[in-house]
Amino acid sequence: MFSDTHFHFNNICNCGVNGVEMLSALAARNTFFALDIGTKAGDLSERESSVEKIIAQISDSKLAGKARDFMYFSAGIWPDIQAISDRENQMKILRASIEQAEKSSDQDTLNRKIIAIGECGIDHHWNPSGVDGRCESDFDTATYNGERELFEAQLELAREKKLPVIIHSRDGFEDTLECLKNVGYDNGIVHCYSYGIDEARAFLERGWYIAFGGAVTYNKKAKLEAVKELLRFVPADRFLCETDAPYLAPVPLRGTTNTPVNVELVYNFIAEVRGCSPEELSNLVDENIKSLFKISN
């Protein structure tokens, strides 16, 4: 029932989560859509292979078929320092991996057609002790400009391929918006949205979808009303929910390894805020996914 616009399956495998049980559970509840997101230029083939190996271990053939049907993939380059400094070569690798997938016609495995570019974008959240080890001192002028160039190159690739983009934007709203204006391609999702209503309005006016994950359940009482106002502000036809596994597990699971199964908790929280049932919200998100990614079933 509950769709998930975003999860890094390969990362989940690395965290020790039982992928067979997880995909079986998603299939058993008739999940409509799950998107495995790329973060490195050459990770597509490995991610597809990892997911297919797990599906092959599902003993129930009907559940295995459902899992294979709801799995989709994107390919993109997250703006880490190494990728930024090697951006021209990284873009060549990304393009080659996408075009190789486009040529595949193996009907016995996953549908290898890529349905989005990303995640890609701007990240200026300085957290040296975090998983990305991001330091403001790393961002000299060349790196700062290179990050924007890497993002804009992927926007251009998405336009060429006529694909939506999965945007990662953290503490970098102005730069993100400038890049979008420079390229003039507005088609896709601002994922794990972390800004306010004014920024949401700017993205919405350009045609972007806004996706919310487990972080909306974290807010302290002082900020909770602002978050609820934001969740009610985004129009129904631009609203998405997501997991961002293995990160951002929603309350009451905060601090644990996240999985797509937990997206139900995100739906429950947001549905209450928006004054609808989780099922109604799920149906709304499914329709938005069909529209954005041009999925007919």
C-alpha cells in the first residue's frame, strides 16, 4: 500500500538488514513503488545486481514477482569532495552507466530502465564528525564552484534524457535555486525537504515536487507547529513521502537503521497533520508518482 520514493538498498544491505524479509514484507502489502537512488557515478550495476540477488532468494514466486515489479532505479552523483574534484570524469562514468542500462533487454531480471537522475545537488551542512565528514574549510572557491557545476551537469543530462531529477539540497537553498535558474530545467523531487514555507513556495512555483521523510517526526514542540504548517502548505498534487533509508528512521525508531518498511510511520504522522487517512495519503502519493515518473500501472 505505502509507496516509497527513495531508498538506498545497497546501503541497507551493508547495514546488515535482512533484504529478503524486507522486500517480501513490502511485496506482501502490495507496495506500488520503490526507488533505489544512486549516489556514485558507477554504482548502478552493483545496486541492480544486489537487489536482483535478494529477490532471487524470495521463496514465494508471487512475492518475488511483485518485488521485481515495484523496484525502480535512478543514477546520480552525490556532491562529495572527491566527485566534485573529478566531476568531468565522473559525469562520463555516469552517462556510460545509464546508457548501458538503457540498452539492456534482459526480461528475466529487473527492469533496468532508469527513471530519474540523482540524487544530486548542493550540501553545505558542515558536520566533520558525520558520515559524510563535511567541513566548511574543504569548500574553497574552486570546490564551491565545482559543486554547482556538477549539479548543473546532471540537470543538463536529465534534460537530455527527459528524466526527472532527485535533488539533494541541505543548507544550500540559494545555490540550489540559482543552479536551477541557470539550467532552466525544472522536473523532479526536492527530497528529504528541510527548508521552510518560503523556500517550498519557490520550488513549487518552478514545478518541483516536495518529498518528506522521517525527519518531520523529530521536531521539538517549539518547531512542531511550523512543520505542521509546512506539511499542510504543500499542495496535494506536489506531495510525496519517502524513507531515505538507511537514515532518518522516524519516531519511535529514531536512531536505528531505517528501512522502506518504516515509511508507513511517516504516512501515519503526515496523514494526521493533513487531516486525511494514511490510505488516502498513500493513494495521493501513488498518483503523483505515476504522473512524475510516467508509470502507467
